[in-house]
Amino acid sequence: MFLRLARSIFSFAAPLGLVLFAVVATSTACQAYPQRLDGSWFQEPEHWSYHGESRPDEVSLSAVSEVAHTGGRFIYRADFEIQAGEPLVLDFKNSSVIGRFHHWIFDSAGRQVAVAEGGIQSTANNPFLLRHGRVLQLPPGRYRLVSELSSPFFLAQPQPYLDDLPHYQQSIKLGNALVLTSLGVLLGLGIYYAILALARHSAVEGMYALFILGNLFYNGTALLVYPDLFGLHWFYLISLPILFSNCAYVVFVIALLNIGRDSNPFLYRAGRGLLYLLGAFIVLAMLAPNWSLELDRYGVGLFLSYGLVAGIVRARQGHPLARMYLVAILAFFALGAVSISMSRLQDVYTIYMEHLGLTAVTVEALLLALVLAQQFARLHREKEDALQRLHRSQQIARTDTLTGLPNRYVLENELEQLPLQGSLTFIDLDGLKYYNDRFGHERGDELLRRFAHVLDGRLPKHANLHRLGGDEFAITCRNGDLFAIDAIMEATMGELRREGFEFAGASFGSVHVHENPAKDNLMRIADERMYANKRRRKSDITAEA
């Protein structure tokens, strides 16, 4: 069963993985087109500023191999040559998480011939949706690029490169489609489970929705969706929401896997300790914002490890959802580990590290949605079983076990519904003691069952037979046709005598509802008339004797 569930889950998530594979394959297959710029990186000192010279004052700068993850201001210098005068695009590979950038292009004589700027924090117009690409129209010749990057932090190493305009326009389509599709999936899931959490007051769905919300803020900002489409340029939307999202995920795992203080003390204490640690990360991020993305990395690694351990432990303990959850967390663990550990993608230009992270989160969200769907199905089955048990209990409470007839409780409810022309008849079955004493209780029970079956079968649809207990029965009749009931009683006793119950008889008394419209004395009146009939029958038998 587990293998079937795993296959169904992976078959659901496979199309997303194939899309990513197609994007990477397309990018790498055409890698002859992009031109990587081999240059040098320098870090600017705190009070130093660049003024657009073709030769920055490198004596005042610190040479570095790459930008620091915790941000800062950096200068990149590279010389390159253009063979043809076709339009080119200057962009960064590996990552789109760049606060601000400014490009200056100089010809071989040191004259400035082009300038461009942008970045997540910049309000400059983007010519390409969800990209930092800038078009250059330069004649053939040798040129120098000087780029200044300023960012509170970096996700991965940004690497400038050149591409011809037609190829660039084509190669970025699949990556952009992946971003918009994945964010659409996350948005739909987030809204659905947020509404579900509010309707059901459920921590599981609520924490799952918060986890998705944090990733929507992060990916939407990091991949330029919010800056480009909505003009939101607050850089820390990349990092701070993920810190809260990490906390939500830990609570989600605890709630989903029913990790309790008493049932799983170790996992419960570990989860609480992790929440305290992640809370400390939030405080540290407020004090040192440029470290917030690094704290995100550690937080993701910690909650992934906790989720993996919790899934394994609860699966071994037989939790019904733990195995499915393990499939989801393993997929996320594999993709997430790659995305948070790599700093650059070799020979891949139009896929960012952010694309890998977004793919990992989307796959995880889809798989967890299937886990929650399985939980809903299990809860629905449990609810149906409970309703069936309740129905059976109600049937038992309303039914006489020996004859299968409705009992006194049902009779009392039916009396409330009887119209004024309706009637109630009480019946006392004679001869039961005789058959119990002479032939045993099995024969007496058979008399009761046969009497109930024969009489109930002869009554019309508007009349119902009830067993009150012992040898007492009652008939409710909505049209109050007592003559018909008398005839049915005579016919019933005749059939019982032909079946071998020749000593059986019945005494009965009836009352119309209009005799007691308040219906508070109907049963007493019918009972008194029944016993009056019983005494009369006994005196008649004595007189005949």
C-alpha cells in the first residue's frame, strides 16, 4: 500500500520536475551562445564610493573571490570583446537576489559608452519580466565592464554574462513560466488551506497555510515578481517571512503527526526546543538584518532534519500519515539540501538557485497537500463509521430485540404526531405464561415473534405495531379505524391457533385521540380499557365453564 501511495505522489509531482529538467536542458544545450565574463571582484570599504571611472581605484579596494553572503558593496571589473554589432543582453547568472546594481561600459579609449541600473531595491524599469537583463547596443570592439553591486545579503554568487538578444528572449521563457506556475500553485494551496483552517479551527491547515505564505513572500520577491508586477521593493521580504515560515512548519509537523507531551516526550521536547531556537533566529535577524538569509538557511536545515526524524519515528510507531509524510519530506530534503548548499550553477545561465528552491517548495507543498487529503479522507471515513455506529445505536435504542418492532420510546414519539381522528390500541397477549411454563421460554418467545410478525404484516400502512415489553403491545392508527383493527386482531389470533398456538388469545382496548386532545392520558385510557376487556373475557370464560 505504501508503495502505491508513493508512486501516486511522485507521479503527481513528476510534471513539475520535468518542467525544471526541460529548462535546465534547454539552458545547457545552448550554452555556446552566452558569453561568461571573466573578471575580478573587489569589496568596497565602508566610506569609499565609485564615481564612474573606467579604472576604479583598486588600491583602496579589497580583492575577493566572490561576494559575501552577508552582503555589502562590491565592484566587478571585466574586459570583453564584441565581434558583431548585434544587440546584446547583460545579465547575472546563478542568482537574482541583488539589492541594487549599476553597470558602466567603457570603450578601449576609456570613454563611457553605456550605463544601466536595476535590482530588487531599485525602481528602474525592467525591460525583461522577472530578470535583471539590460540591453546593450555596441559596435564591434573591445570594452570594459565595471559593475557595482550593493545588497543587504546574497543568496548565491551573481556572475555577469552576455547573451545575444534573440537567444536571451527565448531562453528565459521556461524559467519565467516555472516561476509563475509554481507561485500560482502555492497561492491556490495557501488560500484553500487558510480558508479551511478558519472554517475548521485546525492548527494543521493553519500552519501549513503560514508555511506557504512565507515561501510566497520569499520567492515572489527574490524572483522579481513583486518588484516587477506590484512595485514592492522591500528587500527583507526575501528573508524575514521564511524565519516565521520555519516556525510554522515545525508546529505543522507536531500537529500533523500528533506529537504529544505524553505520547512522544522526546520529539515534543525537541520540537519545542527548535521553536525556541527559531524564535531566537528571528530576534537575531532583527538585530543583524544582513544575517537574516543565513539564518534562513540554518533554519531550513534544522526543520528539515526535525521533520525527517519525526517522520521516521512516527512511521515506526504506526502513525497512519507518517509514511506518506516521509515521502514528502524526503523529496523536500533532497531538493532543499541542494538549493541551500550550492552557491553557483556551472554552465547554466537562465536558471537561478532561486528556481531550484521554488521547485523544492512547490513539490513539498503538493506532496503535503496529498498528505492532508489523505488525512481528510481518513477523518471522513472515521466520521462515517461513527455515524453508522450512532445509527446502529439509535436503532437498538428504538427497537425491541426479540420481535424487531419499534419499542415504547418510539410509541411515545408517535403519539405526539397522531391527528385527532387517530387512535391508540393497547394489547395484552394471553397464553404467554402457559407456553413459558409448559414448554419453556423458547416456545413463549416463538409465540411473541409469530404474533408480532403476523399482526404487523396484516396492519395497513397508516398503522404501526409496537412492543411495550413482556406480553404487551400497542397499535397507533392515523385514521382511527377501530373496526378494521378488531377484524385484523381476530384474523391474527385465528392464524396463530392454526399454527399450533391454540391456547393463545388477546385482550385489547382502544381510545381515539379526540377523546383526550391533550394526549396526556391516552396511554392510561387505552390501558384501562384493555384490562377491562381482559376481565370481561375471563368472566365470560368462567361463565361458560
